[in-house]
Amino acid sequence: MSDKSPARAGQSFADVVIVGGGIMGLWAALEADRAGLSTLLLDAGPLAAGASGGLLGALMPHMPDKWNEKKQLQFEALLSLEREIAALEAETGLSAGYRRAGRLIPLPKPHLRKIAERHQAESEANWNQNGVSFSWNVIDQSPHGALWPTSEVTAAGLVFDTFAARVSPRGLTGLLVARLKRSSRVKIDEGVTVTAIDVAASVAQLSDGRFVSFGHLIVAAGHASFPLLSALGPVLARPLGQPVKGQAALLSAPMIAPYLPLLYLDGLYIVPHEGGRVAIGSTSEDRFNDPFTTDQQLGDVLARAVRLAPQLAEADVIERWAGLRPKAIDRDPMVGPHPAAERVIALTGGFKVSFGLAHVLARAALAPILGLEAAVPESFSTAHHLSVAARMD
């Protein structure tokens, strides 16, 4: 429990106030609840309605070459996520739509096969640990026929990555919300967020005019986290992070079996889901006029998807989606106490890896609250990102 005094008259108090109800904030609330902490979870809109409410759900491992601390962290996170989801599904009776389906990566040109073969040898060393073994196999033909993917892009063969998986973003966030709503320690307040933080008094002002005292405050509000965190310390030379627009689509494609591996080529993802659904994505736009509308860029992505998997020409688009993902200034996620305000902890910047790492990063965010050591790379730390943002170069 926090060593802070109870709230003054007219102020509520929580051991942990979490700003942001996306995938990061939901996992943080669950970890806080598991630790027995009173928790207030705030979100400016409905929970998980931002970038975490998207469509894709691709859980992609890093390349197996040049192994380092970050790749090891992700390897262990993707392994433990499967167990975490299974436990939550058993607890709630709901489904996250998880499957370790693998991934096929076409090799259109001969030099790509040589690179892939080197990675195959590296996967034998780096993806064989903790009692499990996954592979990055170079194969000549798709095990699922000449249309998944089209043989036109497999002149030099394919890679079959057995480690990759997929999850329904809305299924997993819904699972977490259902679990949190069962707890008497977690209060959820939607349609409200933090507008200012009084570090000295450990008090946050909310967008509806209320004030709340906290033992610790976790900022997990996606791209909205960056200005909130930047306001706590010295003036920075550059923004701490930025929003990146992504566009994706969901297709009704009953002809595509849900057990098929994901397809990936040059930034394009095709992700089969349960119920005859296939997700297609996504764009990465640093500049945009409207963050929440789709445009011809998504049309181009859909056209590329049909060229890669011709069966999709018969599928109907049932949803088009656009949203903003948080990209921290040094690209890695940002997690840990703010150097100028140790009771304020960042948990943001997941960008494209949030769903695979959020449960691990949430534990890292809770670690200083519980007197534990956060085992994450130094480049993930809030202090590191702030130092990069402070530089003039």
C-alpha cells in the first residue's frame, strides 16, 4: 500500500491511478488488483476504444538474428502471453481469439532466400529455450496451396515462422475489462482523464473538475501520454513522442480457414481470425489530416492484400478502421518512473508491439510501487526517452 496520507476532504484517493484504458492500462490495472492495491482506472472515452480497439491482432516475433536483451524480453513475453490468456479465459468464460497459427513470408527474389536461410540457423539457437522450440523454416512451397500466398510472389520460396500468433484485439481487451469489473478494488471511470498533475501533493486534476489523490499514477494514455509526461520536468527540445495513424480493414471471408498462418510481405499483414473474419493492415502515417477516417491508402492496402491472397477478392469489407498509435521518440516502449516525479510512472509508446508486451511492461510499471526491480532494457526507461528528447540534435 502507499505511504501517502488519505485524501483531503472532497478528494478521493487510490493507491494507483491509471490514466488510459487501452491494452497497457488494462494490464496495469489487473496487475495492481492482483497486488491488492486500490485502483482507479480512467479513460477519456470508453475503455479500449482507441488504438487498442483495432482489428489486426498480429503477434509477430522479432527476427531471430542479432539476439539481444530486447529480443529476449519479447520472446519470453510472447510465451507467457499464451498462458496469461488461457488463465483469463478460464476465469471469465470468454475468448480472446488467440491462436499460435504461425506466419508465412514470401521470398520473391533469390537474394532474400539466402538471408532467410541465415535466419533459419539463428532461430535454431535463439528460439530454442525455456523448454520450447520454434523455427524459422525456409521452404519451397506453401503448405496451404498456391493461393496462400499466391505462387507469383514465392519464386525463391517462403519462410514459415512457427512462433507467430494472433489474437482478437477486442476479444483480449474485452476479456481484461470483464475481469476488472469483477474486482471490488478496481474503480473504472470512463469519459474522464487527467489534465494536470500536482507532483508535490500527489494530486491529479481530472477533466470534469474533480481532484484525486494517489499513491502512484501510471500514465498509459497512448499518444496523449507524451504531453502529460513532458509537462512534469524540464523543457524538452523535442516532443517525447508522436501519434502515428494506422488504417486497417476487417473482411468477411468464410473461405479462409481460421487455422491458416498469417501472411506478411513488405509491411502488409493478412490475419485470419475466428468466425470467417480476416483482418488486413496496416498503414503507418506520420502525417495525416483526419486521424479517424480511412482513405485511399487503405484502398491500396486492400488491393495489395488481394494480389497476395487472391481468394480475398471474393470477400466483403465489413469494417474500415483508423486510429492513432503511440510512438515514443526513441521508438522503444516507455516504461518507468519519471525522473522529476518518482510517483508518476510512464507506460506507453508500444506502437506496433503493445499487445505482445503489455502484460510484461505492466508488471515493470508496478515494480517500483511494490518495491521490486523492473527487468526491462535501459532503452525502455522513461529517463532514457527524456534524455533523447532533451538533446538538440
